[in-house]
Amino acid sequence: MSKPTRILFVCLGNICRSPTAHGVFEHLLSREGGSEWISVDSAGTGDWHVGKAPDPRTRAAAARRGYSLDHLRARTVDDEDFRRFDYILAMDAANLRELRKRCPVDFRGHLGLFLEFAANSRVREVPDPYYTSGEQGFDEVLDLVEAASAGLLRHLRSGERRD
């Protein structure tokens, strides 16, 4: 049996967007199959929220759609992540730039934006809902994450390599 494909979702604080992607993708894998050959984690480029659960508004929005994020805790990206993960997917260009600065020259995985996998999306970045009021920003994040998650799973099942 080959080693599982490992995916890391990354945003700034690891309390809104990347845990949403983590939870949605885990749920998709458990529903559609794939959890035996794909593993998922999430992290942030900043360390303000290490050890904390996802933002309550994020958890509430996810729960309304049947996703549980309660088991997740924020952590930061570390050097070992570039050795452990096959795909490191940033939620926005600023976090992707930060990841590229930290990326060792021998990284052989895919480092890119998560929404590259969202079919027919004109949006390239998952917007940060942290400073928004109301549910709309968190629901928009879920819409984008669900689309990109479906596309990522299709991509992984196709066996196509994306560098």
C-alpha cells in the first residue's frame, strides 16, 4: 500500500478559512471515500491563535451545513510541513507569498492557491471573514471551499500531478 497523499490548508490565523477547508474536505472524504489514501491538516502563517478552536462564527456556519470543526485547534506552519505534505494550499495570495518565502528549495510537492481547484470560479482567493459582521462572509467562505474541495478530490482521483 502506498503512502497517503497529504494535504495542508493554510490561512493567516488558522481559525476561519483553513479549518473550514480542513473540516469540509474531511467530511467530503468520509462521504465520498478517500480517507484511507488522503490525509488532511490545516495551519496558519501567524501564531496569534495557536491552540485555539476555530472562530465561533466559523464553527456555527459550518454546523449549519453539517460540518463539525470542534476537533480542530490552530497551529502554525513549520519547516517540517514542507517535508510532510504533498499539497500545501493557501487561501490567499498573501499567505502563498509567505509560504513561498519559507519553502525549502527541495520541496517537491504542490504549493499554490486552494481555489485553483474550484471549477469555473472567477475568484482566486478565499476572502478572510474574520473582520466581517454577520453570517454572509462565513457562508461565502463555505461556498468557495465546497467548490474547491470537490475539484481537489476530482483532481486527486484523476491521478494528475500538478506542480
